[in-house]
Amino acid sequence: MIKSMTGYGKAETVLEAGKLYVEIRSLNGKTADISIKTQLLPKDREMEVRKLIASELQRGNIDLFVTWEPGEGEAARKLNAEAIKSYFSQVAGLAEEAGIPMDRETGIQTLLSVLRLPDAVSSQAPEIINDGNWPAVEACIREAVAKLNEFRSTEGAILYRDVTAKVASILAYVDEVEALEGERTATVREKIVSRFEELSLQPDQNRLEEEMVYYIEKFDINEEKTRLRQHCRYFMETIDNEPYPGKKLGFIAQEMGREINTTGSKANHTGIQKIVVKMKDDLEKIKEQSLNIL
């Protein structure tokens, strides 16, 4: 069964310092365009993670998010007491030299300002993921990817029903076109004969028949109908039998469009032209949906 390129997956794991969350989402794309949107993942592990994601998801615009929630008694950020004391002392000294009284309110505001200075607060974020807990982190990433794949499969089933229904609709329209061809031939003959009558001419019957054959052959769409049916069958074979048919389905849809357009240009019949418009409408929907098929 086909898969959609749109998906979302989330997993979590408990580490020694708290809980780690992994989220991954994907949208349609021509290649595997992977963005790792976190500073928690060690640089030496990025290539490994990219290979894992690419092998499992194949294609799509893919974003990976990793967030951390500290456990009880743990803090994501810690105060650097020595740096804070040094900053506060320097600021208090400058205030005294400037003749600014350091009352309780001023002292509190000064302390809050000092906390925003560089090195006043240290972060433990780079140390959350390490070699010791990497197997748990990797398993969490794999779980998130697996859930995204489940999401893709569910969406793929919906895409399959929609796209194949549109292909069946086009095949039914081809049958409708075929039913109108006899009427179209009679219409061409009637137009030619009525033109001679308007001019009060008596045509040579052999010559008239030759002209009839010429016009009927000029507007003949048997080849277009045959090729369109073949393309529809090939579309169904591809979507049913290939694991990642998205790109190929797009190419087949282009070929279907050529035959539908040629049928429209040769139609010379109001009823057939209306059917061609309906086929084009279904084909556009097929093309749009094929862009999201993996």
C-alpha cells in the first residue's frame, strides 16, 4: 500500500537528568531534505541520525525536534554564584562612586539585571545526551520515525482510494466518449452535405465519400482512447505494485494529460468536449495528490 509524504510522529524516553521528547514531521518533497532543529543532539551524532531518517522515510521535507524536560530536583540551568557576586559587587561599587544609594529595591533590581549578564547562568543542555544514554536516545528517535511511518500509511490509504477513484472515473469517461463517436460521424457528414445544399451544388458521390473519409480520419480519436486506457492501466499497476511510486505516477499522469488534450482538440463535438473538461478536472486532482505520494 502506498504512503503519503505527510506525517507526524512523537516519542519520549526517560534519561538520568529528566525526560527527552523527540518529534518528527514531514511534508512532500522531491528528495530527503532533513532539518535537525535542536541543539541537544551532539554534532558527532547528526550524520548517523540523518542516515537513519533518510533510510526509513525515503523522501520529504523532514524536520526533527528534540526537547528536554528536567526531572525533579534537576534544573536545566544553574546559577553561577561566583560570577553573580563579582558582577553585583562591581555594580554596587560603581553606584557608590556615583552617589546612588543602594537601598533594598535598588539592590533587587540590580540583582535581576546581573542575572541577565553573560556567565551568570550556566546551561547543562550540551551534557543531556552522551555516549552512555545514546542507545536510549536512538531508540526514541526510531520510535518517533516509526510513528510517522504509521501516520504516512494511514494517509496513504486515503490517497489511494481518492486517486484510484479518479482513474476509474477517467476510464468511464472514455467509454462515454466512445458512445458519442457515432453521433459525431453523422454530424460531420450532415455538415458537409448541408453545405453543398446551401450552395446548390451536386457533388460527385465518389469525391464526396473521399472527403467524408478524410474528415472522419482527421478527427479520429481511437489511438488517443487506446493510449489513455493503457496509461490508466499502467497507473494502477504502478500504484499497486511499486513501494515508492510517487514520482512515476506523476510522469504517467502527464502522459494521460497529453491524450486527453489531443482528444479535446479533435473532438469537434460539444458533448465530447464537455466530457474532456471533466477528465481534465479529475486529472488535475490526480496530479495534485500524486505530488504527496511517496
